[in-house]
Amino acid sequence: MFEEIFAHKKIDFGKLAAFGFKTEKDGVYVYAVNISGGQFWLKIMVDNSGNVTSRVFDNDTGDEYVLYRAENAVGAFVGEIRQECAKVLQKIAKECCHDSIFKNDETLAVIAYVREKYGDELEFLWQKFPDNAVFRRKDNRKWYAAILTVSAKKLAPEQDMPVEVIDLRGFPEEIAGLTDGKKYFPGYHMNKIHWYTICLNGSVALDEICRRVDESYVLAKK
């Protein structure tokens, strides 16, 4: 249940209190809610690393109801308990988490830069491609960056591994001299006259990438 609901999600600790979580002495965030018409209560815990766990207790006896976490437990009643727990967990995933599709440190740094400077969040537009997303301007909804997970072979035939990349807008005359097949590549799945691609693997300095994101943001207004 947890793997499915919180797949590609990362807890935003700043949103937990507003949702109703309380902080215990050991720093663990705890949220409690009655389920099953008040017969049971659900306790959800988030530790400092963002790991989510839960326990269910009987309101009358105080005993823990462990069957809902037993994979071999079946039946209508335990199924209802699991369903109610899942609804609460799904709401937490929606309201207290960020999408966490991308793992590369440089990718995460670029995402954080855009979030802080422009207040934009990645938009995941393609259900068939959950690890592809775009940043768009708020005023005209035009894309100014796309972050994608692709096979490195698509960029350099001698390589064959997944790599996170960013597509950016550029001036055609600059792109023509910029793309070198090592650090800068023709725009992946984009118009190669107006877009270029950078691998987010440390080959280009972060401050240089951020400068080019700013340039792309401006070009998207035209």
C-alpha cells in the first residue's frame, strides 16, 4: 500500500502541521483519525527521513488491529479497513508531498532553483511517460524547460544508460555553435533550431545551467 501510494512522492514537512500532524518528542510527526465509524482509529507516523508508517487500534479495547497489514489476511471487513486507510494515505500524499520523480542531485538543484525564483512546479503531462515533465510560464503557458529521463544512447550512441536531461530554449545562432555532442546536444524531442539539451550529470556547472534557464524563461515570453 505504502509503495504504491507514495511512489515518486517526497514528504513536504512544511505542510504536515496544516494537515493536522503533531510533533512528538522524538521528532516524529503523528496524525490520528477515527475510521470504520469510530470503531477503530488510524495512527500515521512520518519520521525525519520522510518514511511513512501506520497502525490501527480498536477504540474500545486499545488493542492494535494488525490484520490489515498482513498480506495473507482476506475478507470483507479487513478489506474495508484497508480501503479506509488507503483513502487517508492518498490524501496525505496529495496534500503533503511533492512529486519526486527525479533523483539526480543536479536535477533536484535545478528544480529547487526554478521553484524559488519563479514559483513554478513541474507539470507531468504524459501518463505514458511519468518521468518527463515541463516548466511553463504563468502568463502565456509556454514551456521554458523540460526535464526528461532518457537513454543516453539517444544523445551519444556509445553510451547506454538512463540519464536525466533538461531541454531549454536558445537563440538559433548560438545553438548552432553550442551543441558539441559532449555537454550540449540538439534539442531532444524538440525543434532543434530553437531548443538544445544538457545532461544533468555534472558535465555543465549548475550556475551555468541556471543562467541558461533564465535565458530560456525570457525567450518563452516572445
